[in-house]
Amino acid sequence: MHTMWKGTISFGLVNIPVKMHAATENKDIRLRQLHKKCKTPIKYEKVCPNCEEDVSNDDLVKAYEYAKNKFVVLDDDELEALKKEQEDKAVEIIDFVQLKDIDPIYFEKSYYLSPNEGGSKAYALLREALLDSGKIGIAKMMIRSKEQLAIIRVYESAIVVETIHYPDEVRAVADVPNVPEQAEVGKKELDTAKLLIDQLTTEFEPEKYTDDYRTALLELIEAKKNNEEIEIGGEPKTTPDNVTNLMDALQESLDRAKKDKPKPKQPKKKTTAKKKKATS
């Protein structure tokens, strides 16, 4: 795995030298834009609309727009010094909390931590302490020029850093339009909805969820690359009937769920003992 960051995680006076690696990868298929006439990839040039000149990277500076068309220019040395000052600090675990206390809306991106040279024992100590206590750590760290709030937890055999949003980055629910504050829900409707949830409840098996669009797109690309005949479409997925009554829709959903849910496997009958008895 590519090492994205090296540093130290500390809790109390215990320092753990670690390396950080991306725990997830984006598998989106990126499509290029070509000139339709000659199939040449299109370039995106940087042009100053004021001077009407092409601009190279050496001619660019970073700035913050504090009002319309009013900027504070920040040079690279200032930004680099500020970044270095934060990166040189150890990542200190500030608090320990329960994972269930953090709503998933705060979660952002996951990274694996591996012990750096000489850090295996302290790494294992933190891992076992987190597992035994059932707690997770809250820490701050610099990633890609941004001070991130993060949680430190265990996933399988590895320690994971999960970056989380700051509270002011999570938009207020009160700003969401048309959310009913309180609505009257009939007992029969509620009971049927809960039955439907029970019927569709299963154990989480991540392997069974696949990106059907990505698979189909890759198959299309491969077929076109090999000049094969392409047939797009097939049988459309079944869509719910146009049921306007909420209770009818719930009942219809429940009936379909009962019909589609696979029956649990029956345990095999033990016949060994009977056979032995018959032959004795």
C-alpha cells in the first residue's frame, strides 16, 4: 500500500510511530472528452479573462476572496510554513468515547494505520486497549493542508483513522425544506411498516452489494474495444404498482417481501444413531 503520511499517534505519554494508507478506493470509471470530428482529447487551457493571455502554473498565486472581487493573496512560503508547523505535531488522542455516540453523518473517509519502525508493540497495545474497552479515540491531524477531526478505532486487525466533519460543517436539519415536524400516523399503518422492516431485515453482507452500472459500463467498453455486437437493455426491473393508498402500498410490499424472501434452510435430520440401533 502507498504510504500517504508518516507521523506519531499519542495517547498520554505513549507515542506510536505510524504510517497512513488509504483504506478505500474510488472505482468510478472516468471518461475522457474527445473532439467528435477527429477523436483527439480536449485540453483545458488556463486563460486570464482580463489580460486574455494563456497562464502557466508559475504565473498563478493563491488568494482568499473575502468579498466580491476582493482578495487576500497568500504566498506559497507562508502556506507551507503554516502547514509544516501543524504536520510536525504528533497526532494526540484528545478523548475516548463510544462509537455509537457519533452519528454516521459526521463520517468522511477511512485510512489504515500501520506501525512504523519500532512501533509494533505500542501499536498492538493501543489496538488491544481499544478492543477491550469498547471505546474509540478522538484526535486532530493534518491531512492535505487541512486540520481534520478524526476518530481512531479498530477494524479487524488494523487501527483505522476515520476523518469526521466538524460540527459547523454539518448543515442544520432545520434548514431542510418541507420536513414534517409531527405527523399523525395510524397504528395499523405503523404496525404494517414495522412488519415490512422485520421481513426485510437480514445480516449485513457487504459482498452481495455490487455496482451494477459500473459492471455494465465496463462490459460495454470491452465489447466496443473488441468490435463486438452491442445489445443494451434487457428485461426492465419490476417497479411498484401505482398504488396511491399508503396502507395498500404497505400491504402489497409486505406480500411481495414474504414471497421473495428465501426460506431458511432446514437442518438435516440425524439418522446415524437410528442406523446403529437397527444393526445392533
